[in-house]
Amino acid sequence: MEDAVSLTLALPQWYFPAILAPFAAGPLTLIPAVGVLALLAGAGMAVVRRRREALWFLVPAVADHVLVAVAGVMRGDLRDDVSNPVLIAFLVAQLVLCGVLVWRLRQARVEAALLTVFAMTYALFAAFIASMSFNDVWL
């Protein structure tokens, strides 16, 4: 249980500082840096335009934390041949959820598109951390 809590707390601590050095580790830090910029732009536009429906994009972020928590509980229990299909299914589900949110938020399409970029980069980063935890192989 300790691993679940520590990984859940570590996810934003590892994701958001990538904006300070976006090329530090190549695409591994460039992806979150782009996501942080999209979050800032999308959330800023949503606040300025008073689009409360953009709060629906908290759902994918919570799902990312649930994935990382489950991976923390199951640390070292899964091999690549089992964990990879699970993570791919998770990413596809996140993409579908974000697509539905963009479609549903017709009045806030630009904000929704930007928040989708954030949600998908956050999901990719969460899947990367979950993969390391499932296999108990860390970079």
C-alpha cells in the first residue's frame, strides 16, 4: 500500500517539473512539457471564458492516479506480456473518454482540445510509471 501512495504522489512531482527542462531526457521530458503548456493554456482559457464544464477533464487525471496506485499495489507482479495490453487498453480508453469530452463540450472546443493534449500526455506518463512498477524495472 505504501508503494501505491508514494507513486500516486510521485506522478505529478515527476510530471510537472519537466516544463523547467523540456529537453533534459529527450522525448521523455518533452512530452510532459508539452502537456503542461497545454494545461496552462486550456485551463487559462476555461477560467477566462468561465467554462465550468472543462472540469470534466479531472476525470481522466483521476483515472491516471488510479492506474498508478494499482501499479504500486501490484509492484513486480506483472510481466510485459501481461502489462502491455492492459496499459494499451487504458490509453485507448483515455483517448475515447477525451474524444467524448471534446465532442460533448461544443461551446468550449478549443479548451477541450488543449485539455485533451494534457490528459493524454499525463496518461502516457502514468502508463510509463505503471509499466515500470508492474515489472519492477526502474529507469
